[in-house]
Amino acid sequence: MTLGRLISIDTRAGILVMVGTLLLTAPFALGLSAAAIAAGVAIGVVTTGLGLAGTAFNGRGTVPVAAHQAYDQGLAIGLLLSSGVFALAGEPAAAALFAAIGMFQAIIGGLTRYTATPAA
């Protein structure tokens, strides 16, 4: 295992479920706008779904391990872009929330070992 890939794909799946739940609830808890709540719910559902899809490596309804890296990168980029949109719309709290979660997702994606078997 290299130092750069410390997180197993199983751990990453659990983190994604946590991040998805945070995205579902944080906009409500912070009293953000309706647009931020809608974006948080939509992205949170997708994030939670990706986390749950990463809990099995084979069988019906699972996402191939090779696809998870692309989805993780897309999720991070989407969160960072949505942060920029909220910043341009004059919603700094929503921009900060989506930027923080987007950066966290980028870091998690960079530290994940995208293999179905544990590293030797």
C-alpha cells in the first residue's frame, strides 16, 4: 500500500454515506435558502446512493469499482462548481458549505484505494 492511498473502498463508502447525510440535513440546520436546500437534498441523495453502491463489489445493482473514481471526481467538481454558483448568487453560507464538502470529497477521492481487494 502506498502512502497516498490510505483509505479502502469500504471505508470510502461509509464516508460517502456520512457526507450524503450531511448534505441532506445541513442546509436545513443552517437555515439556507430554498435553492441551497434543493441542491443539498439532490446532491445528498446522489452521494448517499454512491456510498451504498460501494458496499459490494459484485452482484446485481452494484457499480463497478473502476467507475467509483470517476464518480467521486465528478461529485467533488460538481460540489465546487455549485459553491461558485452560490457565491455568485450572493449566498456565502451556502457557498462555504458546498466548498467545504467539495474539498473534503476531493481529498477523500485522492486518498482512496480503488481496488476490490485489500492491498498486500
